[in-house]
Amino acid sequence: MELYSLHVFLTVATERSFSRAAEKLLRTQPAVSLALQRLEQELGEKLIDRSGKDLILTDAGRTVLEYARRFESLQQELDNSLAELRDNSAGRLTIGANESTALYLLRHIERYRELYPKIKVQIRRSFSSKIPNELLDGNLEMGVISYDPGDERIKSKVIYADALAFVVSPQHRLAQRKTVSISELGEETFIAHNVLSPYRDVVLREFQVHKVPLNMEVEMPTIETIRKLVQNDLGVAFLPRMCVEQEIEQGILCEVRVKEIHVERKIRLVYPTRRALSHAARAFLEVLG
């Protein structure tokens, strides 16, 4: 059943005249009559009693009129909802990220929420390696990863050049140093992240190559707890710079360059190539610039 036929019937019933309904619909009277006849044939019921001079609805006609009004109301709600989505005053944005990339996203999410406060934002914690498949399966609309997925089905946009940062507290003996040699770190207590990552592998390898002890006496499950321990001068740490950039700017942490360790990676926003992005997602792309 076509909504147009219901709309024609609703107009005829409201105007109580085929001619006035035709004028309102910008159609000819025969076209209006034909649309109504097709609706009656499809429903298998007469909706209008045509035996008298006045337009009178049958019992079936009064029932259909009630539903036609509901459909009209729902269509208006749909139009309004779509208009809100186009204006980015409604909708939902779902992004997959691991802990470190989620921390990087915070400032962008803050800006996004300022511009589009009615859009619901959900950051789902996901393993970086699984995000491409989750995008293709439709479980996520966007993702943030630190490698090129190498899949033509996924579009990748570099949004940040990250680096590994060696951080200490302002009270630490190395806080005033700009650079340090890896050999000077053999007696330091490192607060380690007990999650496997390419960054962790690089640090382990460099300490082994230079034959320097790496004292990882404390391991934590989150970057946030590592930051807190380093701030309290209970150890030092290697962390993604994007996760400590604000603390370094505020002087809460101090970054010291380790001469032998220089690691960079590109942070990428990824999303399906062939699937159309929602208005909310396109607006997020604009915020990222």
C-alpha cells in the first residue's frame, strides 16, 4: 500500500470534496478518483459511499481515516527527525578506540560536543587489531588506530603524528634535563603498561641491545594509573605522547628525550569506503579538520 494513496484519501475525507482535494493536491479530479479507487481495490473495502449527494465515509472509511492520520503524523515525525540529522541537532556517533587513542580523542570530542550538543557520542573500547573488522561488520561507524589497515574497503585518514615520550615527575632528578642516555636509566623504576603494544616491544628491544637493565617493578592496566604514579614521583615511564601532551604543557609531567629511542607512529581515523557516513560522522570529520 502506497502512502500517497492514503494521503489522497485523507485529503478527500478532510475536504469532503473530490474537487477541493484535487485543488489542494495539485492534481486533476480524475487522478484523485483513480488513486482512491486503487486504494479501495487494494484494501478490498469501499471507503466512501458515493450513492448520495454528500461525501460520506463508510465504516471501513472511518477506520482507514484514523490510520491515515497516524501515518501522516509519523511521516511528519520522520521528516522532522531527518531534518534534525541533517542539521546535526540529533543522531549518534559510535567510534572504536583503544585506551591511548581514546585519550587522544578527548579534546576533539569536547569540541564536537560544544558544536553539536544533541548528538550522542559513544566511544567503544576495542582492540586496535579488531577495529577494521568491526567497521566492516557494521558494529562501528568509525575507528581510531595506529597502523595502516591496508584494506581497500576501509578509508584511512592520518589525524595525528604520535611519538613515544619518556616522562618523569617535576621532582625527579632528570626533570631539568633535555636529553638523557639510555645507559643512565638502568637504576630507574619503570611503571610499565601490562598491555602488549609495538611501543612496549621497542623499549624492551632497545634496552636489551644496549645491555641496560630495565626495572619494570610496577605494572599497571591503564595509562591513567601510570600517569598518576609518575606524577607522584613513584617511578618513570614511556607513554604515547598524545596521552601526556596536556600534562607536559601544564608542567605536571616533564618529558626528557632519550637519545637512543625515537619512535613515531601515525594515528589514523578509519571508516568504511563504500558505506555512506551519517551526518554526525561527517560533522566529526570536519571537527578533526
